[in-house]
Amino acid sequence: MRKFFKKALKKIDKLSGEQVQDLLEELTSENELLEIVLNSMTDGILVTDTNNKLVFHNRRSHRLIPFSSGDLDDSIIWEVIDDDDISKFIQKTLLNAEKVSEEEFTIKIAGISKTLWLDIMPVVREGSIQGSLLHVSDITERKKRDGRLRRAENLASLTTLAAGVAHEIKNPLGSISIHIQLMQKSLKRDKQLKEETSGKYLEILNEEVERLNNIIVDFLFAVRPMNPTMKKSDINKVLTDLLEFVKYELEEASVTIECELQEDLPKLEIDEKYMKQAILNIIKNSVAAMPEGGVMYFKTVRDGDFIHIYVCDTGTGISEENMAKIFEPYFTTKQFGSGLGLTVVYKIIKEHGGDIVLESVENQGTTFTINLPVPQSGKRLLDWKG
């Protein structure tokens, strides 16, 4: 339809008065339809011109954003928004010609709290920026729904963890009970505890108490909220520092290290301590899978908005049956182990907004791929020609 109007406008001087009137009526009808559609949307839509003056706002935007009274048309947009946080953010974004997505705000309208997402993007026509489009979404119910889902997931995880703890503490408690009984019997029989006997029993009791302590420490780490201290860090340096730390341990296990680290990677927002712990847990898992020694291969590479960290080993691999359980709390194929090592890894990576993927072939080896997002800075809105 737009092409039709363009062609008609080029020939407007040749059109009769009746044809011009028909054209205007058709154009008015098109505009009315577009306005009806925009006013029927459940999201707020605001459009500004190149001078940041408000040229359009649908009905829904009034219900989501508090506006000052009076005529809004042709007003500077941030001057007519009656919320300091939103107003200042829009002013800063538009004056810096930035593009933002899903910026979150909490506001109160008529005593009711709402959570909003605000997107700001350029309006481009024929390769030239004509203004800005502001898209406002009410995500209040979604946040509540996500919160309920998280609570349900946390409760399920906590139940699994608690069952795992109950199972894990049975063995050390049983051992402690048995050795206390043996000490009691020895004391009853001999009326005294020989130094050699008591020393042996006390050593076992200390070992079991330490084992219980480790179970509790691991459990608390798994259930407590993390409080990472994020800072921009060079992931290659984090990795090389960690490998230097475990170098001798890997040498004793006859494990050879191979690295292929991409240079000039952007810095990531991470907590170095937690990230080292996550990778260290993977390394320990891999070393346990190579009892006769082998090769560990480390690689970093950027792919779009993510940096991938590959940790590969030539170990025994993981069966297809166990692949789906590997990150579950207290799942372990080792004779000794808490079964929380990879659960902790999963939690740390998720806390960093990343993801971890596992690939494994029995008797060939395993590859853990950690995917971490590259911090996104505001993008300039360029006046481009198409």
C-alpha cells in the first residue's frame, strides 16, 4: 500500500480533485487502522523524532508509565515522564544514542507495584534514522511466575540435597558409633584403654568427624545463595594461573597438559575465586577418570557474544545412562566423593549467566564446554545508508 501512495504522490498534479480526495480518505483509513492496532497492544509504544520530541504514544503506555499532566505531543520525552529513574535513564540513553534491551524498572502506580522492561531502538527509514522507538512491557506477572517456579525448583533441589546428606552421613556416623562401642568394650574388659588401642580408635574418629565436616561444608555451599564479587578479568590468565597451581599434582598423576588459548579475548565479568573453583572441580573429575594418566586439553575461543572454555580429557568417559545425572546432587560413580563437585560447577557457571555442556564417549574421553557471555556495552545508533 505504501508503494501505491508513493506513486500516487508523484502524479498528484495530474489527479482530479475527486481522486485526491479518495487518496486522502484511503490514507486516513490506513493511519486509523495503524493507530487502532497500536492502541490495542498490551505493551506500551512511544515514538520520538530526531529531536527526542514525542510524536506518538499508544493508550497502553499511559497505563504503564506515569506522565505529567498537559499536552504530551511535541514535548521532549523525558520532560513529560513523571518518574525520575525512567526519565533520567531515557534522557541518558537517547542523548548518548545508545540501544538498550530489557532494562528493568520497578514503579508504583495507584499504590500498585509494577515491574517494567524498557527497550529503546532506532526508527530507521531508507537507511536514515528518523527517531527512536520505546517499547514498554509489563513483566510483573512473569516475575511472580518465575519466582514461584524458582522457589519450587529450589525446594525440589533442597529435598534432593537433604536426602543426599542423610544418606552420606550414615556411614561416618555408623563408623563413629562402632568405634565408640569398641572403646567401651575395651575399657570394660581391661578397665583401661591402652595407648596404642585408643590412639588407633581416636585417629579413626577424627577422620570420620572430618568427613562429616566436609559433607556439611559441601552441603552448605550447595544450598546457600552465592555472593560473587564480579570484576573484569582475563579468562586466559585465570586459567593459566590455575594450571600453574595444579601442575605438580597433574604431573604426579601422569597427566599431560595441552593448551590452545585464543589471544586478545575480551575481559569477562566473573568472580575469579569461584571460576577457579569450578574449573578445578572439573580437573579433579577428569584426573579421577584417568587412573593410568592421560592428556588434558584446554582451549578458549570466542564465538559471537560468548567465550567458550573447553576442558577435555582422555579418560574412561561417561556412560550414556549417567550423562543426564552427572550434574545432580550426590550422584557419583566414585568410591569416595561427595557427589557435589559437578553440582557446584553447574551452580557457579549459572551464577555467571553462563552454561555448561557435557560430551563424552566411553573409553575415549570427556569434554566439558563452559559458555560465558561477553559483557555488552551500549551500541551506537549509526546513521547508515542502505
